[in-house]
Amino acid sequence: MRIYCSGTGGIGLSAYAALQKANGHEVHGSDRTESDILDSLREQGISVALNQDGTFIPEDADLFVFSEAIPKDSPERKRADELGIRSITYFQALGEISRDHTVIAVCGTHGKSSTVAMAARVLIELGMDPTVIAGTKLKELNNSNWRKGKGEYFLLEACEYRRSFLNISPNIILMTNADGDHFDAFDSVEDYQEAFVEFIQCLSVNGIVVTHMEDKDCANIVRKTKKEVYAVDQFTLPDLNVPGKHMKMNAQLVLGLAGVLGIPEEEALESLKGYSGCWRRMEVLGNLDNGVTVIDDYAHHPLEIKATVQAMLEGYPNRRLVAVFQPHMHDRTLKLYDEFIKSFGGIDILVLTDVYDARHDVEKESVDMEKFASDIKEGSQIDVLYGKNLNCTQSMLKNDILKPDDVLLIMGAGDVTDMARSMVSE
């Protein structure tokens, strides 16, 4: 086939594009800005345009696949319709490409990427040769977000946003948690959790869900589905090469997967011992000349922030913890405001940046950042500064805040990662 991917710089769609290229298809795509991901796609022989006006779509394309970030009225989607090209979302495409495999789908509010990484590690090391589509770059995949395997298993990250995961046909589901997010797409926590009920009901006839039944959200969801469940709370928290109880709880799910697949527990445990994290998940970028350790993390939800901060306190108990947080979307920040302001306890100094406006088409209100900083100071009982844009924040850190041997934790799902990486490359 000749496939065109609109928004191919996205972490999911880029993996799909690369896998389809490896499967022998001709793949083209577009995105708005240059990135390492686009460079990698080009190295694999995929042509990528930075102009999304529709002129780069081949008239004889067989399939047009678009990211959820591409609006219906975008020039490329309009052009594909004019040309009569079959158009589907990334998750519809992922559902199609994985359908002939035994699909292992990892879902949940938090921890999906890390759980996929751990599961990939175990399956690869124990000879299962899986195909993998991940929501981040994995060391287990040679710092890539995809892998073409020859085995029967297709391991993928199943996102709940706009109920996208309902396009997947899973045989095994690993559910990390389901406490609520994406309230631009869901009316309430109940609506959000109902999506997970619907997803579990997509399981094949003999399918099974692997989860923490001691988590009340997970337990309530599974009981509504009447599907077979493998409870993982029985397992002792495994040893890993990364800190944090939340990471060990993710690893319990992989032990459950091993149990379902007949992999000996001791072999899975031995493989998990070597797990050392993945891209943007408590990723240690390096040390500055004055001994400051810079860590980049994707946390952008209150519970993710709490878990990451606790892991840092566990991993670096005798060092001052300075953190930067870039809120991701005004909508998410406002709807989870009360939870956010109480999520930063344990940090010595927090610097807030301006909000990363990822989906301006759904934003209706704006966060008052000065008030947000003040409310966090009171709610989390820490020192909070408002750094404004990333350049100002970086200057403030270097000139006024950081001291020798600090730990600098940089959190957010937006472009704050660029600032983190620029600090260690200077």
C-alpha cells in the first residue's frame, strides 16, 4: 500500500509509520515541526513534509491515517476526502495492523508506557519475539518506540482519550489504574471509567484482564464486565533498577502477564531486575558541572506528580530537590486544580512555567498562574516561584536557584523536555 500519515511526528503515529514501512509499504507523512522522531523516520526511508496544506498527499494513496491532534477541518483531511482516499484515525489503523496477532493491550490513567517497557523486556528476553508499539522510546527497543517481531504477540499501548482504545481487539489487557483524566473528552470520572468497562468488554471470548483488584477503581470496572481477571496484588513488589513504588506496582502487572502466558515467575523477576526506565520517565539526563543531577519526567497529572516526587525522595534521600512543572493544558489544570495544588509535597523549591497549550481548540478558560503558584505554596507547603516562559525559567534556575549537588526534576508532557535537554548539553 501507499500510506500517508498526517501528524506523523506523534509518538504513536510515528511508530505505526515505521512499522508499516518495515512491513514493506510505501509511507509518507507530515508534521508541523522538526524533531528527532522525524529525523529517524527519514532515515528509515519515509518522506516527511513540514507543510500540512494538503499538497504533499499522493493522489494515488491507498490509506490516509491521521493523528487525533489533526482537526476535521484541516487541509490534509479535506484533501484526502476530495481525493477519495480511505481515511482512518491512528487507533483505527493500529487496530487493523494488530488484529491478526494475540494482542496484549496496556491501558490506564498512568503508567502505560513504563508497563509496556517492562513487558517488552520480559517478552523479548524470554524469546517471545513480540511486535511492539509504545508511547515512548524504550531502551529495550534500541531507543525506539516500535519493534517488528516474528512471534504471535503484539504488545501495544491503548489510550483512552476519546475512547480511542475501543478500536483495538485485545486478547489480554493490563490495566494499571483508572482514576480519571482527559476531561475535555469525558463528562465525569464515571464517564471516564465507563470507557474502560467498554474496552474490557472488547476482550476476545477467552480474554483476560490483569490488574490490581485492591485498587477500588480497577475492581469496580472489572466487576461490571464479568470478564476473567488475574489479580496481581498477590505478588511481592519486584526489585527494579529504578525507584518508586508505582514502578513496582506496574511490574506486578508484568508478573501477572507472565503468569497468563506460562512464563516462570522467577524468570520474569530476573528480567525485571534489569529494568532501568525509559524516555521521559524519571530519565536521568546527566549531571551539570556543579554536580546538579537533571531528571526529565512526563508527569502531568496530580497522581503522577505525587508518585514521581516520592520516587525522587526515595532515590535521592539526602539531596535538595528542585522541581520545574509545566502544566499541560488549561482545561486539565482547572478541572484537577484542587488535586494539583496538593501534589508537590516534599519538593524544596518548585518553579512553574507557563501552561503548554496542547489543544487550543478545546480550551475555554485560562489558568491564573500567579494564583496557582500561591495556592500550591499553601496546599503543598513548599516554596513556589513562577518562572513564566521556558527561557526565563532556565535563566532563573541557573542564576538564582540551583546549588551544587541539587537534584533538578523537570516535569510535564509538553516542550519543557527541550529545556531539560538543553541544560545538560550546554
